[in-house]
Amino acid sequence: MLLFKQNRNEGERTMTYNFSQIREKVILVEADSQYNLCSMFLRPQEFYESPYNNIRDRYFTLEEYMDTYAADKGTFSYFTDWNGFNIPSSSFLNFIKLFQLSKKEFLLASSVLKLIPEGEDRFYIIGVCKGNQNKESFEHELAHAFWYLDSKYQQRMKELLSEIDDYLYEDADKALVSVGYSFDMIQDEMQAYLATASREKIINVLGWRKYNHISIPRSIRKYFKEYYKAHK
């Protein structure tokens, strides 16, 4: 594992970010607060998978995004709404080419590229806050990395998702879109939640609370754990 630390001085406060290669082609970014994490990842993340057509795969300013998000949510609550991030290299490299980077975005880009072999164009970035309390967030984002980097993992997860009852799948689809996930990413998000989240979080996020005593599908979590252990 490669690891290095970057400190940034903003006024009287020092912000700390850790950048590490935790597995082949997987880069972990840890920030010392949710605010610092979100302010670094907002634009590259939303460029990748925003549900807003004027944002995803387009150039946009932070102000434009704030206006769009607030118009949808009623307020700009992004920095408290999200606590984990995941970006594939295909989107991240395009982001670097298209955008004029902020200081934190430049720190992200330069630090990640230091950890990637020259010429490597297939890798994955995940971002979480520091601390053991974020194990679930870390594993959730790692499930996204597995989905992108390994076609066999992705295919097996799709097969397991297809075994979920249609009415549960449809409710999960609607629930994930309603909280801000892009329609194109629903399968990836569903496998990540089912693989790593607590029962309480699963039934809340996937819209299954109305089904009393629902039995959560266990096959996806089982496969994730097996894959996790076998690919360290």
C-alpha cells in the first residue's frame, strides 16, 4: 500500500487529506471532515454521475451546481447529504481535461496521479472521512470500484440482482432516483447498498420499509465478502 499525507492551510485551519493505493488500481482519499471531503469531490463526482442533465458530462461552475441542487432540494445541503464518493478513471481524466481546477480539485488530481503508474488509464478513486466509524462508507465505495474494474464481479452482481422480486427492484429503482442518484447508476448503487449496508439503511434507502418483516437478499452481501477476501 502506498500512502502519503497532504496538508492545506486555509486561513487559520489546517486540513489534512490522506491518499493511498489500497489495492491494485484503487486509490483511497481520506479527509479530516465531511465538509472537506465534499468540497474536494463535488464537481468531479457530479460530472461523473449527477442526475441533472445540465451537469453530468458537462462543464459547470460550483455556483451553477449550487443553484441547480438548491432548486431541486429546496436548499443547498450537499455538504451534509453525502459522506462517500467514487469516481472511475474514465470520467476523472475527462474532468481534468475539461475543467479549470480549484485548489482542492488540483490537490486531488495531482495526488491521485502520483499514485498511478504513468500511462495507466484504468483505475478507481474512492473518498471517505477518516475514522473507523466510516467502515460501511468505505466498503460501499469499494463495491463501486469492484463493479468498474472487474467485469466478472459486475456480471455476477447483475445476475444476483436479477433474482430480486420485481416489486422490490422497482421500488428500489424509484427510491434511489428520488434521493439523487442517476438512473444510469441504479444497478451499481443497488449492489453496493445490498453488499455493505445495515438492514436499517437498506430498507430506508431502497424504499422497502413499507414491507413488514422483509427478508433482505443475502446472496449479494455473501458474494461481496468472498470477493473482498479473495482480492486483497
